[in-house]
Amino acid sequence: LVVRAAFVDEYKSGINWTEPKVIDPGPVGGPPSDAIVLFDGKDLSQWQGGEKWPIQDGYVTSKGGGITTKAGFGDCQLHVEWAAPDEVKGSGQGRGNSGVYLMGKYEVQILDSFDNETYFDGQCGAIYKQQPPTVNACRKPGEWQTYDILFTAPRFAEDGQVEKPGYVTVLHNGVAVHNHFELQGSTSYTEPPKYSKHADKLPLHIQFHGNATRFRNIWVREAVAPIVGKKP
Ligand code: MG
């Protein structure tokens, strides 16, 4: 029998916290009320290059070149839904290839990796040529898939030195495939990763790699900094 004392000293931190803002999380998959909606199934007016991508039935299909947001983003939470073509054509890197480029520099690979061999640090969910995903959580070609990405942008000193590297956490179809992965620099096909000093905010980019990959429900949240408290 555990007898609890009627009066105990409760621990209190003494910190005066700013009240967390009330938001509406929205439907499953969002967008939450404080998100910037980048694609709602109707238009790509927030993107450059979007005029080449045909929109139908609430989704858009990649075609003729990549698309780049008009606005820049640094630290953020990003939600992207995508589907590889349902007709399987090609193999390896040639199947449903696209990619989400954070700050236009750091690629989270999109690929149809359902029963499709390729190099592991280039398969679906990889931080391209830096780190394979922890598991292959790919759905079948043609099925809708989700990426939920938490990104901390790198910080640079005046002289260009990396003060803090970038970090990325990726959930693929709700499965953690990267947990606070330390980016080694930009992701390139031809060069090893390297950092070069850039602005605090840069546009997001979605790659066109010759395949008709579909997208829908794209949104981003910038309010990802911790609430600040004050000791009285
Ligand atoms: Mg790619």
C-alpha cells in the first residue's frame, strides 16, 4: 500500500513562459492554421517554373523543369505529398526520380524505391549521397506518400566558416528515416558535400528529373523556434 502525503512540495521551474499560440492543426495531413500553403491542389502561384506543370484533380505533375518557391525559407517544418508514376518504366535512378531541395541546396531524395535497386544513399528518403534512410518505407508506385521534414538551417560566420551545420529530420509515410541528421553540406551528383556561406532564408526547390512525379498538399511552417521563458 502506498500512502501519499496530503501535501507535497511540487517542483516548479519558476520560469515565466510565453503562452504557446493556439492554432488549428487542420485535417490529418494538414495544413495547420499557421502554415504557409505552397500548393493546395489548385495553383502554383507561389512557385517559379510552375506554369509548365499541369494541374488536374487536385494534384500537379512534374514536367519540363523544376519549380522553386518565390519566398525563401530557413528553419522550417515542411509537408509534401507525392506519388511516383503508376506505370513502372525505367530502373534505378530513372524511376519516379524527383527531390525536395531545402534551401535549394540540400536534397531529400524522391524516388520509386519500391522493389527498385539503386545505390543506398540515392534511394527514396536518402539525403542524397550523404545518408541512406534508416528503412525503406516506400509505398507502391502510384500510391500517395508523405514527407514530413524538420529542417534547421546551417549558420555561418561572417568569414564563411560553418558556425553550426544544418540538421534534418525526415518522416516518410510517418516513419522516421532520419533523426536530426547532421548535413555535411550541399548535395551534388558530381561533387562531395560541401558548405558555402549562404543567406538565412532561401527558396525551396522541387526537382524535375525526367519522370512524371505527382505532388499535392504542400505546406510549410516557420514557427519552429522554441518558446522563450524568463526567470523572474
Ligand atoms: Mg532526385
